[in-house]
Amino acid sequence: MIYTLVLGTAVIVKLWIVLVQVRQFLLSFSHICLSPHCCAIKMQFLTKADIHVFLKNRLLIKSLRYKLNDRCTNNQAEQLAILKALQYTVNIHAEIMMATVTTDSRITLDCLKNSGIHTALMGKIRQQLTELKKMQCYLQFSWVKAHVDILGNEKADTLAKEAAMSTDAPECYDKVPISVVKSELEVSGAKKWQREWDQSTKGQITKQYFPDIAARLNMELNLTHNFTLMVTGHGNINSYIHHFRIRETPTCPCGTQDQTIDHLLFECELLQKERNVLTTNILKTNMWPVSKSELIRKRFKALFKFTNDISFDKLTNSDTNGD
């Protein structure tokens, strides 16, 4: 006998698994050979249960449901599909001498080949493979392309969509990966940080550049002395140093008003040349002035060049005449 499992895991996100079994009879001389059984797996976005459907002579004969925890990953859903197929094979091993598991999930096949991967599901899959080997059931894995009108895979698509609204399947797997826990902690930490950031009265200049903590954490910034000064207001500018009574006046050497970050960025005549380069870049698609947060999000390179071209030592020299 030859028993073929075709596992088509064309994953949208997770978790519906549908196995479709079709039996054909092939006559050869004086005996009947049973071949093939096609099993297709489909995982549907934001659903909770796995459905295994077996068809004999194209008729539905059995249906099983399995539910993963909502926090489980796509990879776990794919691996669970393989595991359930192998467990079913073990349970009916008396009818099987050879089985081929064909899946459209390359990542699951790669995991099976990698002996360094020791997840709970992969361990159980290897145990089932060992059990099948002891039963003298020879099993192999192969890959098939998704969405090419393969009967099992297409049937799985249809059944998964029909079953996606079901909410009554019991949860059978709830081991959450460390990567998911880490990601959840990062999100939770960023939300807490955001609340504290919004409520804080400190860092007002920096807040104007970086109002969103999560967005800032996703940025890779090559910090320099000038850039840090520009986005914090802390450094060698007259308004800041005057606060500590190191300078007699907060006035900018241009003589028009206090030397603040807004003044340097938007108004100071001593930086007109550098500002022209910045505004020329921005005026191609936007109006000037723009918000500091937009400068960071959309014009970072231009802002970075502007800040690094500034000589703050000259700008804070009270003898500077603007020439």
C-alpha cells in the first residue's frame, strides 16, 4: 500500500488547518493498490481552530478540530499541521506501508532538516517520525507550490474560509514562543514609556522632534554632537548657557532675538546659507516651515546635514559680526 499525505500550508497568517483525503483505486493484475490520499492544510488569518477533514471517494467521512492559543505563531500552526498529520498516520498505521507528506510550507521543511531546532512541536514531530519508523512505515517529505489548482490545497482554501467564523473549537496547544513574549514585553514597555513621555514636563524640545516613542525606537540614528544639541537644546547655545549664568545674555550674535533652537532652525540670519540648502530640499514637495517631527520623519538627511554644518562655537561668540 502507498499512503500519500499532501500538506499544502499556504499561510495567510494563522491558524486553520484543513486535511482533505481522496482515495482512488488502481487495478494492477490481481491486487488493488490504494493511492493517493491528498491532505491539504490551509491557515486562515485571525482564526483559532484547525480543522481536519477526510474524504473517502470524495465524500466527507471525518472532521477534527484543533485550536491554538491566539498568541501562537504561523510557524507553530504549520508545525502543528504536520504533527497532526503524522499522528493520524500513526493511528491508522496498519493500512500504511509508505507515506509522503507534501507541504507548500518551505519553512517547516527547513526546520525539519535543521537538527539544531528544538522547539516543543519539532520535538513531537521527530518523535512521531521515530514511531513511524519503528512501525516500518516509511515516510518522506516533499514541497508543492501553492495556488496551482492542486485538489487538496484548493479544497482546503474553501473549507478554511467556511470554517473561519467558528469559535467553538477547544484549545489544544498553548505554548507561546519566547520571541512572542519578548515582542509583547517590548510593545508593553513602549506603551508605558509613551504614557510617561506624554505626561512629563521635561524634554520639551526633544518631544517636538520625537513625539512617538515606538517610531523613535524603530529609527537608526547616527548621533553627532551637533545633532544631539539641536534635538535637545542642551549644549553650546546662548539661551541654554545663560540659564546657568555662564553667559550674560541669551541673545543670538545676529542681534535679533534669543538664541534658541527655533531661532537657529527657522530664523537666524547667520545660518541663512545652511538653511537655504535645507529649505530647497523641502520646498520640492512641501511648504516651509515644517514641524520638527516631520523633519525627522521625512527630511532627516537634510536636517542632519544642516545641523552638522553649523559651527556653534562661532555662533555663541559674542564678538561674531555675521560676516
